[in-house]
Amino acid sequence: MPTERNVFRLCSFGLFRVPSVLLLLLSGFLLLQRVRSSPAGTASVMGRLVNIPNEVDMNPFKVVVRQGGGAGVSGAPRKETFVSRDGGFSVSGLGPSSHLLEVLHPSLVFEPVLLEVLPESQGQNGVKAFSFSYEHGQGAQLRLPLTLVPRGKNSFFEAREEFNIMALGKNYMVWIMLATVGLMLILPKMQESLGGWVGLVVAG
């Protein structure tokens, strides 16, 4: 027959055990919800820069990926990586979203690339790349791994125009100056002719 002391021990054990089980179940439920809401995997993109002039140093090259296609948007999440000497690069840890990939260099200009990362993407599987223009938006789909070619060079200074005598004929200031010089040459002769004619009239 259980004594009063044993009954108190059983009740105390039950009171402490029930909240512990509930707390454990609640923690498991929250962990399961977090796993479901988080992306199943992270994607990566690899590529290579080609047709780089020999005199161009590879050290300043930097590949920047902005999440959400937020080019130039302050506070947009971004990932950066440098380019190897052979022109290769790799960007990992991309979650399901739209991303804008840009190649930054002081002298060379590259077209940006729009990346569409699908849910549950692993590596380059589930990643689609498209050419992108700030004027026209999304363009043609590109193959992975990416092969990027510079479209031109940055020009920080305007080239000085060479002297062209034919271009002077298009300048109205030149015509005004020529007309002024012509009048300066013609007016004295007109005055002489006019003075002689006036003298003849007076004499007659």
C-alpha cells in the first residue's frame, strides 16, 4: 500500500514530466517548420572570361551577384568573388530568387547576366541564365557554365578631334567672318566710286 510520501513523489514526477514532454514536442515542431521554410539547397554558378587582351591584368576583375536583380539598389544582398588567372570564376550559396551577375573591371565592359535560381536547386542544376540589358531587360538564354566576352572598353576621356578643313565650311562663324572681311574690302572702293560720281554731278 503506497504511503503518503510515495504518492507525493509520483505526483511531483508527473507534474515535471508533462511540461518537459510538451516543450520537446514544441521544439520539434518549430524545427520542422524552419526546415520546410528554408531553401532545400543552395545553387552555384561557374563561368569563364574569354578574349581578354594580353595587356589586361586579371587581378582587378571582380564578379558581383546581387540578389533580386537589384543592380544599384542600396542594401541589396550581394556576393563577390575574384577571377583566377585563367579567367575562371565560381559563385556559390545562391538561394531561390532572381540574381544579377556583373563583371567589374576598370577598363573592360561586360554585359550583365540574369540568373533565375529555382527552388531545391543544387549546384548548377535548376539555374537558368539569360542575357540582360538595362534598356531591353531579359534576353536570350545562355548556356552554363557561362562564357563571357567583353563588349568594349571604358572611355574616361574623349578623343581629340583631328583638324579637318572641310568641317570649317559647316561653321556659321566662319561665314560671318568671311562676310565681314569682304565688306571691309568692298566698302572703300564703293566710297571712291560714289565720291567720283558725286563730283561729276556737282561739276555738271
